[in-house]
Amino acid sequence: MTQVFMNAENKKVTVLLFPWLAHGHISPFVELGKKLRERNFDVHLCSTPANLTSIKKRMGEESSIQLVQLNLPNLPNLPPYYHTTNGLPPHLMDTLKCAYDMAKPEFSKILQTVKPDLLIYDFLRPWPAEAASELCIPAVQFIATSATMTSFMLHTFKCPGKEYPFSTIFYRDYENAQVRGLGECPELRKAIESLELSNKVILIKGIKEMEGNFSDYLSTLSGKKIVHVGPLVQDPISKDENPDIIKWLNKKKQGSTIFVSFGSEYFLSKEDFEEMAHGLMLSNVNFIWVVRFPVGEKIRIEDKLPLGFRKKVGDRGMIVEGWAPQAKILGHSSIGGFVSHCGWSSVIESMHFGVPIIAMPMHLDQPLNARLVKEFGTGIEVLRDEYGRFKREKIASVIRQVVAKRSGRCVRKKAKELGDSIRKKGDEEMDEVVKELMQLNLFKNREEEIVQSSTEMM
């Protein structure tokens, strides 16, 4: 029998989810919302109209998550269709953040209308938690990046000049330029302030089995309990699946094929694209390669591929432009490796399905996630040269090692074991999440009762 969680007024506990305006942030919030709905929470999700349109398509008409519209103020060069990071020209990112920060009064009105028992908010900005606090609504932060990355950044901010206590997690020399001075970055300061406002606990996407040491250190640094919510892998949406991909995969031997994808918001440079293509040719391994170009760039894929590429790879390779059903592909028995930029959602999906990772990180959290994958024994990183460039021979060598060579047997075995363990546990982590959220709600109710009693006695 399903338990129904009630608030002090004997109604379902109402939760408002408020992610940042990027697909990579919205997606885990949607999946968290689904898990809470399954446990009979009343769930609302707030975002801009530009994002709500795509969210509706993903959730389907049968979803009982209620969508709440947030209207950002009108700013020059930022029409409503740019109130999302999807397709946003890079030079407008600061303008979008400015408009977002100006939306606090509008968001406060939403809180007063929805009257949630709890707010679950993203980590980039402190003002959603401030708005909730002003209305005596408990606010809990949900971080959709790894505990590894989060603890590394918090350590950098709180312990400047001191070595991070886990020596296997680090930035290489060619990556350091991207993160130099991060401890003084205003954006990081806002993220830290946002984290500190979280009420007693912090929710984090991931698996304790994989990141327990890092979440424990994060708890020490933050003074808050860290609660893993699990992998939150999106269920494949049947109507969006490309049947040609599945038919093609069905013809391949078990574990013989790699999936190549660098996420929806990251793009290979011209040089890296060329090295990737040649690496796939040299590897002699079957592959599905999802190729994306920045929105607005009119690029023919044939103009980017090396001369004779399709003829040389033949039926060994499939190129998909734009979008592919990642979860469906990773769950297919013919997939034996995932060439990934190591965005956290991609890492978690790969681990969920027991697929080893060929790590090709770009920036931000991705290099640290790649080091974590290597440390845990579920993947191998393609090392760049001293100038930070990928080389085709290295790409081909790591692909062959992970998929076919005896030297990659331990990685394949470890990835499979972790995937089996994750799937066997199911939603165990969510039980702990529910327990913590209910304790916050009960604490809030007791405070309200005390205030009410004090008022009546006066």
C-alpha cells in the first residue's frame, strides 16, 4: 500500500521545484519530481515559458506534475524565446542571468500563490532560498552535479592554498587555465552562499556507493547532511525513439559497439572533431556517433567529415544528427562503451546501465568526473597532448582497450557490477530523501504550532 505524506493541515505535502534555466539542470529536477509524485507528494515545477514547452513534451500528458510559469523581465536583446540556455547565443548568458536575478519579486508571488510546504532549488543562486525564508518556507538545495565536483569547489573556496584531500581528483596542467582564480569568482561565491542557505540537508544526484568519501567530505565542509537521490535516469519516451537506431543495434554483437555523444550543450572544436572521426576509423569498432552543431550555425555534416569517411566505415558506423535516445541506446546489449564528455548525467546513466566510459572531458566539472570514473575503475580517459589536444591514435587505442582488449576486462567487469548493484537497489535512496523532507516539514509544523500557541496566550 502506497503511503500518503500529509502536512499539518492533513493535505498532501506540496513541493515546489525550481531549477536553473538549462536543460542539464531541468532534466534531473523533472526526474526528482516524478519520484516524489510516485510517493504521493503534490509536486509543482517552476520555469520560463521557453522551457515549459519542452518540459511538457518530455513529461507527457499523463504527468501529474503541475507546471508553474515564471515570467522574466523584458531586457534588450533577450526576447522570451531566449529565456533558456538552449540555443542561447553565448554573449547573452550574462543578460539571461541578470534577468533571472531580477525575477525574485515575481518568484515571491509564485510562492505566495502555490504555498508549498517545501522549496527544492538549484545551486547557482541564493535568492530563491531567501525568498522562501521570507515566507517561512523551508528551502532545500538540490545539486545535479557530482559530490566530487561540489566538494572540490567548496574546498577551493574555504581552504585556499591547501591541497584537496583526494589526490586522484585534480585538474591537469592544460585544464588549470580554465579554473584558475575560481576561488575569487563571483559566480562561485553566489553558489556557495546558495549552498549555505539550504535547510539542514543538501540533496545531490548520484550514488553513495560511488561517491561516499566525497559526500562525507562535502558534509564536513558544509555542516549539512548530504543525501544522495540516486541516478534519476530518465525513462525512454517511446514515441521519440528512432527505430532505425534500434534496428541497426540489433544486428550488432553483444558489447561490440560504442556510443559517442558529447551532450546537448558542448561541441567539439574543428580540430577535435577531425581527430574524433579519424579515431573512430582507426579503432575498427562499431559506433553510433551523435553529432551536434551550435544553434544557428548552418553546417553540413558531410563538409566536416574526413574525405571518404562513410565509405571507409561502411555499416560499422552510424551518424545521428541532433538527438538520439541516449538511455535506450546505453541500455542495449550491443553497447560496450560510451565515449563521453563526462557531464554528470551522462556518467550516471552509463553507470546505471553498466557501460564503461571512454572519457573525453572538456571543462568545468567534466575533468573531475573523468578522474572519478578512472579512480572507481569504470572507465579510461583519453589523455590529451601537452597542448591540450586530442590525438586520433589515442582515441582509437582507448576505444579498443575498453571494448575489445584483454587489458580492458577489469573496466568492463567493474562497470557491469556497478550497474547491477544500482539497478538492484532501485529507489532505496529516495526513501532516505522522503524521510529527510518529511522531517523538515514536521519541524516547520512544530514551529508554526509554537508560534500559534504563543499568539493565543498573549
